[in-house]
Amino acid sequence: MSRSFGDSTACRVGVNAIPEIKVFDLTVEDRILVIASDGVWEFLENNQVANIVFPYFAQRNAEGAGEALVRAAYKRWKKEGESVVDDITCIIVFLDVKN
């Protein structure tokens, strides 16, 4: 897991500062890019995230999409009985890919 710089405690359990990098070729069908921490992906499936975010695409409201996604992830954390909710971060990018 890549996570933090200079965390000498976490490195003992496998956390490191080496990023995981993936490259994707975007097409004109790609509309939304969601970059989110595991606090989102642990409790929401890809299709759930898409259903939450897509309505905001028509409004061109990426900030609203991010707020809705964080709110949904938070509700799922609480529903699962988690006492500490500490890792919900996301970036929403609306794409306008042209060939």
C-alpha cells in the first residue's frame, strides 16, 4: 500500500511512499474520472459510485458529486457499525475527451 512520506511506524506494517501507477487511454465514451481513497471503495461498488456521481455530470457540478459520494460512503461506514470513520477522500473530474 502506498500512503505516506516519512511515516516510520507505518512502514513496519507494509505502508510505503512508492506510488502505484496505472495508465489508461481515455476515449470519447469516458465521461467521469473518480479518484478515491479506500474509505470509498471499501463500502461502495463501482456501479454504486457511478449511480451517485453521474446525475451531477449533467449539471456540470463536480463539487456536488464529490460531496454526495463522501456522504454516501460515510453512511455506509456508519451502517456497517464502524466506530471510527477516517478515510473518505475523493476527487471527481468531468471529462471532455476529443479525438
